[in-house]
Amino acid sequence: MTGGSVVHRHEVEPEGGGSGGDPRVALLVSLNFPDMTEHVADLVRRFTRTATTTLRDLGAGYELYDTSDVAALPDPASVTGFDGLLLLGGGDIDPELYGHHGEVPNSYGVDRRADEYSIAAIRAAEQAGRPVFGICRGSQLINVAHGGTIVPDIEDYRLHRGGPGKPMFLDEKVTIVEGTRVAAMAGERRVTVRSGHHQAVAEPGEGLVVAALADDGVIEAVEHPERWVVGVQWHPEDPDGSAEHRIRLFSAFLAACRDHRAPR
């Protein structure tokens, strides 16, 4: 399934795992998606561990759902037993799920079963009134779950990822739409974020609105105005990014989880 590199759970979780803590979060991430190189595996380790450690440091508990091993997971509706749903980055979504038929340049890591599981989990969490926070791939999955579309490949990628022979992730300036939930989370209208993506939301899905834009007009965040559903295209869990920004976003998500607790 992978290119020889394997990510193990113990490499992405703090000591003691995610037991205990409040609120309790279902955390979806594919630790081992197709075509994974050692470089990408290292990114998965670093980014996922930063996310899990941030949750622990902020007092939350979590259960890690490895969506690259769907056969070992419970029914996706089980996420409704948690206080919120967090979806991290990873490989591309199967283009057929958003109506694209044909070649996708620079495509990698497509895993249809992981996509379908994650989309079902998003819909179940929303129906149960749980907050949903998606990062990069997670944001795109939220959009597809709402019937939206994805830009298969951003041709002029210079603002969004590094070029050949350069680091994949770079600093990018995004503009937050005033009056949105993302604006309240970020605390400022212009934010420097960490980006490394070749896809993005194209047409927002039903009920979603644009919450942030790149300088070239690419959609960088979406949200639901009435439900606590937020997706950001950038990576607050990149350890090379701003810790303050990461804590602001994660803290806002966890505050929403406390406000929408699952029945105990």
C-alpha cells in the first residue's frame, strides 16, 4: 500500500496516548496512505504528533482513527460518541467523489475507502450536532461531504507549495473574511500560515461559505454559518509554523466541543 515507509501509532502520539482529558475528540488521519515516501512519512509523523500533543497540552482527550486501516475501525457513526471531530491532512480525495473524471496532475495518496469512511463520519458528526474541524485534506473532505468540488491541481502553485527541489511547505499570506468564525479564531484579518497543497476547494458545498482566500483567489477556508463546521486549507499543526496561531485555532475548536458535548 505504501512506498516502503510505514508510520506507527507510537510515533505520532505523546506518552500515554489520548486517554483521559476533556473534551474528548475523534481524530481522523491516514497514517499510511498509498505511494507514501519516507519524506512524506516524516511529515505525517511530525504533523500528527504536533496535533495530538497540542490536544493533550490543552487538556483534551482523543481517540485516533487511522483511516488507512478502515477494516479495523468501528462504524463511522461512532464518532458521534465524542464531543467533536478533527480531520488532519493526507493524500488526495478520489476525484470521482467530487465529479471529476480524467487525469489529475500530481495526484498522490488516493484511498477511496478512507475517503468514504471520513465523509460518512463528517455527516454523522454534523447530524449529531458535534463540531467538525478539518485541516487541508480534512477541509476538502468537509466540502465534498456537502456536495462541493475540488480544484484537482493548482497550476500556478507558487503561493501554495514549494517547487521542484525545494521544501514542500512554505509560508503563505491568507486573508480572512471579516465576520466569519475563522476570523474570530485567527484574531486577525491577514495571517501567515504554513501551506503545502496542490488542491483546494473549488465550489463550496451546500451550506458552506468562503472564510479565507489566498492572494491569487484560491479558497483557503470554508465554514458553515449556522453549525460549528470549519475547514482550513493550511496546516496549523506544522511544527515550523506559529505556535500561537495553532493554539488559537485548536482552543476555539475545543471550546466548541465543550459547548456541544456528547451525552455521557
